[in-house]
Amino acid sequence: MNTKKELEHSPKTAWEVYASQEERQAMHELAERYMQFISHCKTEWETVAEAEKMLRNAGFGDDYASGMVVRTFKGKTLFAVRRGRRPLAEGFRLIAAHADSPRVDFKQHPLYEDAAVAQAKTHYYGGLRKYQWFSIPLALHGHVVKESGETIPLVLGERDDEPVFAIADLLPHLAQKQVTQKLSEAFPAEKMNIILGHQPLDKTGNDEEIKNPIKQHVLRLLDERFGIREEDLYSAEIHAVPAGPARYVGLDKAMIGGYGQDDRVCVFLGLEALIEQAGVGGVPEYTQCLIIWDKEEIGSEGATGAKSRFFEYCVEDMLVHWEPATRLSKVMLASKAISADVHGAFDPDYQDLHEKLNSAFLGSGPTFTKFTGSRGKYEANDAHPAYIAWLRQILNKAGVPWQMAELGKVDLGGGGTVAMYLGNYGMDVIDCGPSMLAMHSPFELTSVADIYASSRAFKVFFEN
Ligand code: MN
Ligand code: MN
């Protein structure tokens, strides 16, 4: 018979589990590598480019005969695979994460000049709280494709010697009407215009009057630096993101603050899990796959989102090269996946929005979410109990702390992930990733202990 202590579930936190000097050091080494990654990768295409570089450096390439393949599509989605000992007919292990994050995009015809400044019109991307993006330093990350087909990458505002950009907020003295408005109405998107310049282009001797001299000056500077002109912006994607690197937060450096941790934390940990396996040299039992998707924040649509066929095409190609007699459906139905994504942590300042018993706590390890969806589990994948039992078993055996949660109170919470699109194939899938505070804000907060525990969890998943 179980003792009283054994009957009740009282899990240890990641801090309690990883308490040794060595573990704490490994925790911070991982945190440093991760902070570098998110400081550098602030868009899906920067993330995919860096991920591809890391994978190729680790021996992944184009040749299926090598058993280690990486491929990308449109520079915004990536698939990598490491062939296992067992046939694909027995299924693969898949980690799926997304590389896009909420941000403020330039409109296609962005530039104008008014009231002594040149500005860019924007259209925000994803579920952001608009007010958080006013009066903070912004950097521009993007790429411009010229008529010739030449792609010009553009990053401005990250180096110390570069200027940054900003959306000016209203002064409190004139905000008396605004502060009485509903939050959803107080910050219209058409006021999210980014200041690009202020100094007019100087007239030279025989110039006639210059129309829009400040805008002209901005165009001149863009031309000098990047060789682009206004029409080129039609075939461009330029994103304003929070400027500057990720930082430790707290006297104890136990948390990480930075932009785009949803979901680049899982991208990074998935990458490391796959690469470290490759470094060992041994062939894994089951084939290991990593997919990095785009467009998760706006509904997983399009050629590079989770609803696209890219992932399926990649699996088809694996079969053609490695196991032509096996049907796609057989592989999909036998596979196991982690929809690697972050979870909203129990917020000390908004406790009333959470239901404590089923909340994720910072520092308690990666959070499993059996179902997402909202108000009655609508639009949720719902992980099967047998799959959760298997995950419990492998993580407990490996001594990895984990927790299980829902996002907020039933009538209040809601959200979706890519899990349901993988569920459509019949494979086992569950959401899992670190929890965070201030999700979708310009400065999201995670726990270094959770990141370490999640890293362990992803590796254990790949190995089993
Ligand atoms: Mn996410
Ligand atoms: Mn998100």
C-alpha cells in the first residue's frame, strides 16, 4: 500500500532538483547561450537563418544518405531530421516550435512627413498590447527585395553606434481624455507611427524648393546605407522590434528578460537538443525531427505556417529516400510530437485571473498543457492520457521536473498553439515549454531554471 506521502502529489521545483554547483553552472551557461541567440534573432527569417547555420555547423546538410538533413522554405520555416535506428514506419519524435513573435510591421507604403518629423505607417503583427510599444527604443529588422531579385538585409538600431526608432506616446498633460477611454480604444493602431527622422535635406545652390525635405533626407540616408528607394519598400518586409539585447533580471540573475522568447526559447532548446544528439555520434533509436514554423501568432496560415503542407512534403521526401515502401499515414499515425511553446505563468500581480491549482509556476519546470483553446476547450488539441502517461514515465525516470497547467480561469483564459495541426495527422502531441510572465510584451520574462529543465525535457523526449 502507498504511504500517505506517496499518495499525494507534491513535486519538487527545478531549483530543488538542479541544486548542485555543476547544475547551477550549466544552467547559467545555457542561459548565456540562449540570451545571445534571442538578442541576435528577432524575426522568423533571422531565426531560421541562424538555426540553419547552427545545424550545418553540426553536420546537417542536404544529403539524405547522411541521415542528417536540414531544409528551409522561403527563409521562414525550417525542417531538420536525424535518422534513427528504427524504421520510419514506427514513427518519429518531433519537436515543433515557432519563430515569429508579435511586433510592429511597416506598411507597404510607409513613409510620410508631417509636423517636422518623417514617420513610417505600421500594421502590427500578432496579439500585442499596443500601449506597450509606445516610447520604447525600437530597432528595424527586415529585408528588401529589389526588382533585380537582389535581397538586401536591413538591421538598424542594435549596435551602440546606431540610432534607434520610436513611437512617441502622448504626454500626460494632454491625455486626460485618453485615460478615461477603454484600453481597447485608447491606442488606435493608426497612431503607431514610427519616427524615422527630423532633419530636412539641405538645399544645394541651384535646388528648387524640396518637397518633403525630411522624408527626402530619410530616403537619401536609406539609399546611401542600403541602396534602396521608396518603391523598393513595396517588395520589403520591415519589422520594428524592441532594440537591444536580452538581459538577466533580478539581483540573483535567476530570470531572463527579452523580446521574442515566445517562442524562440523553444526554437533554441529544440535546436540544441537535436544538435547535441548529433554531437554524440550515436544513432538514436527513433528518427528525430525539428520543425520551426512561422505565422503561429497570426493563425498559422500561409506557406510557412503550421497549416501549410511544407512539413508533410518533408516527411514525404524522407520516405522517398529512406523507406519508399512505407505510407505517409503509417508514419504520421505512429509518431509522437511536442508542440514546444511557452505558457503564461501564474502572475503574482493578477492572481485573480488564474486558478491556482491548475496554473504554471515560474521555476517549476516545463509546463505541459493537455489542451489549449478557450471557454469550453474550443479549438483545442486534447492530448491523450496514454501519451501523457508515457511522458510522465520518461521524465520522472530521468528526474526532470515538470508541471501541468491551464492558461487562466476557464471563463477568462484562451489561446491556441500549433498542436492541433499536428493532431490532425493522428500523431500524439501535447504542448510543452517554459512558462513566462509578460508574454507578448517587448520584454518577456522567463526563469533560467525552467529553461534548463525544459532543455533536459526536450532531450529526454528525443532519446526515448
Ligand atoms: Mn507561442
Ligand atoms: Mn504567442
